[in-house]
Amino acid sequence: MTQFVICPRPERGGAFSYRELRENESVLKEAALALFGNEAMVVPVTGGRDVATLFDDAHHAVINGAPFNTTELSRFLPSVLEASRSLAAWWANDWSDLPPVDRIEDAVRLVDEQLRGPVGEVYLLWQRPAP
């Protein structure tokens, strides 16, 4: 699977760290510019791994019968959304028309539903609602 996750530099900490986009990540840079403009973008990281690997692990777990709420992603996703004002997740190079979500519960539900598909592609554009 080729799942990508990016977000603007978080305003506050969470149960994760982040890394800058790498020079050779032209797909991520192109998506970041298209989705968020010139904001400084980062990749959420947990346990030394890009968060995208948690999507792969969760997909394998749920298609083998595990409830989504038992996956590391189900515990991690709410914290990264809470710490970020926006976040995008997509498969391959298809970041156009990501379904917008502005409630954490809806984002988690959408990810759970999409992971149950045959290839576990997740498409999401999280935007924290204005105060």
C-alpha cells in the first residue's frame, strides 16, 4: 500500500512527533502545495515510523477480523487530529476531492469504514472547525 499522511506543523504536542518533508518526496510536496498552500508541512511520526504505516497495520488487522478500536491507529488518530488544525490522508497520487471532515468522531468512523475495503485505501481531509 502507498498511504500518505501530511499536516501543517502542529500547534501543540500530542502522542506523536513529526518530521519535515524530505527532498525526494516530490509527491508529498506537490500535494501539500495543492491542499494547503505554502504552509510548512510535516509527516506525523510515532515510534520512529511514519503514521502511514499505522494505516497499513490497521487495514491488515480489520480485514483479518480485529475490531478497528483494537488497532494502534484507532488510539493514535484522535490525538494527531486534536493536535493538528488540518491533516490529509490519501492513497497513491490521488489527493484531489478528499472527503472533508471537521469532527474527530466522523474522521475516525470514516477511516474505520475505508480500512474495511479490499485494499484499505483511506481518503480524508481533516479541517478543525473555526472557534
